[in-house]
Amino acid sequence: MVEPKYNGHRVILDSEHGVLHNRHLKPYSHVLPSQPHLAKQCRRKYIKFLDMEAMGPRAYAHRPMGILFDVYGVASTTLERRSVLLGLGYPVHDPFRDAVLRSGQGQEDWDRSAYHYVVPQYPAKCADALFHALMLLPGDAYEGIVLKQIDNQYRNNRWVKFRFDQYNNER
């Protein structure tokens, strides 16, 4: 499975306390405020920690937003299961529709009320096409792609990341 790699700040929501922190467990709220509503939804689904990308208003629209991409703290959960758990009722973010909207077309069908989006997932065989398509999009909202194994437990070190700057340096 492959996902876009967003150019934001990686934060973790502790659903028990409703606070965001970075991966070094330091409080983090300067891009996204505290998330009591999201924390409550996570507790209902027995999600202890939610991994997300905090996107400042520069990357999208004119407001900050969170891209929800993984869950951990749930024993023996595969990536496929975490993907289901991420379906907390938030829309899946579509980077290509977003590019059309930023061009001024199709604004009327965009859910402007959404504050959080779930990261889109594509089959691994689409990795090369996704990488090159994201690289062509205007702006700096994306850094590259991330390949993940569907049957993997949550382990960041088992993900393979391909960044645009690595590709450009190899050329």
C-alpha cells in the first residue's frame, strides 16, 4: 500500500488526555489546537494514540488541518485494521481534487467544514505514478510517498519513504 507523504508536522494525539504532542512527547499545539472532540471519538473506538500530520494554513486553504494516517497502542492491529479504525467519519483527503480546487474550479463541492481528513491509500503498484503525480502538483503540501505493508503491525521503521528531494538529488 502507498500513501502520500505530507509536508507538515507529525503529531500524536493522546486520546486519554485529549492533547497533542510530538514524537519526543513534548506538548504540541502551535499548528493545531487541542482536540477534545477527536479524542472522544478515538476513545469510543478504543484508540489510545492517533498519528497525524498537522498542516498549517500555508499548505491548504486558509486554515490548519490534520491528516490522520495511523493508530497505535492497539495490540495486534494490522495496517488494514488501523485503516478501518481511521474511518472516524472524516472524509478521505484527495490530493488531486485539492489541486483542482486550488486552481479555482469545483469549489462548491469541497467540504470546507472538515478540519481533519484521513490519508488516502493506494495499491502499491501505483507508487511510481503517485510519486510523479504528486511531484507535479503546485505548492509544497507533499514531500513524497510512503510504502507500507498491509499486514504489518505499527512500526515506523518498516515503512519505506521516498522523498522528492532524494529523487531530485539522484538525477
